[in-house]
Amino acid sequence: MAEPEFRFREPLRVRWAEIDAQAIVFNAHYLMYIDTAIAGYWRALGLPYVETMQALGGDLYVRKATLEYHASARYDDRLEVGIRCTRIGTSSLLFHAEVQRGRERLVSGELVYVYADPATQTSRPVPPALRAVFEAYEAGATMIEVRSGPWSAFEAQARPLRSRVFIDEQGIPAALEWDADDVQSEHAVAINRLGTALATGRLLRRPDGSARVGRMAVLRGLRGGGVGRAVLEALLGLARQQGATQVELHAQADAVGFYARAGFVAEGEPFDEAGIVHQRMLRLP
């Protein structure tokens, strides 16, 4: 039986293409499952992998991977992959992984990564800041902090993030992205333990007593990891503090489900805004 020892667990479902002639998951796919979970583990740390490695001036390379097979997964099984960082050496990190079906351990393994110079692939000491993030996560600490305040306090962090998401990624003209409401709004920014801004949004108080959430932006690699929800909850908290009677937002079509899970209700028909389909949504603060 698997022990409940993993803070991080990645849910997976076995696809038809992953089973072999014996109608069980082909052994090599378990490494893919674990690698997928490792990527999720980085999201849980609040660390966008590529940007983090570039900022630290190094990269991680797999030195050794060991698997032990206990039982087989089959088509359409719902699995979870648990990941835990168990040791950090001078230049290496050891991860323990388990692929589980319910409480049953199917595959267990260990992966050794070496932190190295990306140009020469020669080992380097694990940066103290990165070491501290891993240790804090495994100790149960919170990985992000949401800070809020005026545009003057957060423009330096929010502007590059919004430019990257709205202008570079979505193609929204810069003239439509920046407006006078930034100065009138309260802004929330989610920041990781390395000081990187991961998500942002703003809250504009209206003369009629309502408030509007807008400019919600999350780095691509961190979406689905709870960072956007943390920013949204912070903005709703600000709305309550301000005594807002109602909170409105214009959700992009592919984000309607995200806001619905946060208690927002669609109002009216979808419409075009900046060349993207949006839906007006409302909720009480």
C-alpha cells in the first residue's frame, strides 16, 4: 500500500496509445508519467522552469533514473504520480516518485538531477535560493505571496507581465492594453519566493458602488496551478473591504469556466472586445 507522503500529486489517465500487446501500460511510459509530474511539481513551487533557470544561470540534467515495477496500470485507469524532493546535495537533487492507482503502488522510482552550466554541462552548486524553495515546499510552506496596492507600487511588476500575456501572446494592441483605469485601480500581484511576478489583476471601484475585476494575467507555464485563483481571491477581498455591492468582470471565452468555479455567473450574450470573445460575469464580493 502507498504511504500518504507526497505533498504534490499529479493526476493522470491512461490513454489507449500507452498500452502494449499485453494490454498493460508499456514500461517506458512510466518515465513519461513521472516527467509530466515533475513539470507539475515546478508549477506547485511557483517556479516557471525556463525563466527560473535563465535567471539562475544554470539548468538541471537527469543523471540517473531508477524504476521498480510493483503492478500494472491498464487502459483508462485513473492514476496519481507523487513527487517528493528527498535530498539536495552540493550540485544534485534526488526525487522520489510513485505512480499510484488509488492507494495501490504501481511503480516507484528515484531520479537524480545535476545542476550544471548549460553551455558546458559541467556541474555547479545548487543556488542557495533554489535550495531554499525546495526545502520550504517540502516543509509545507506557502510558495507565493499576493501583494496589493496602487499602480505606482506595482507597475514595475505588472506591466511586463501584462505585456507578455496580452500584447505578445494574445496580440492585443498596446493602445488598448494601457488606460487611465490603471491609476484609479487597486492591483494585486502574485510573487514567488525568488521575487518573480507570476500573475496580476486589478480592481476598479465604480461610482455606483460596484467594482470591476480586470486585466487578469497569468504566466503561461503557471496556468492551472492556483496562482490566478489566488490573485482573484485577493481582488475579491479588496472588493469586500471597499464595501462593493457587486463585482463584474469580462471573461475571455476560454476562461469562463475558471470564473464560474469562483462563483461568477454569466450575464447576457458573448461579445467581442479587443478582437477576443468575452462574456460578462457577475457575483457578490
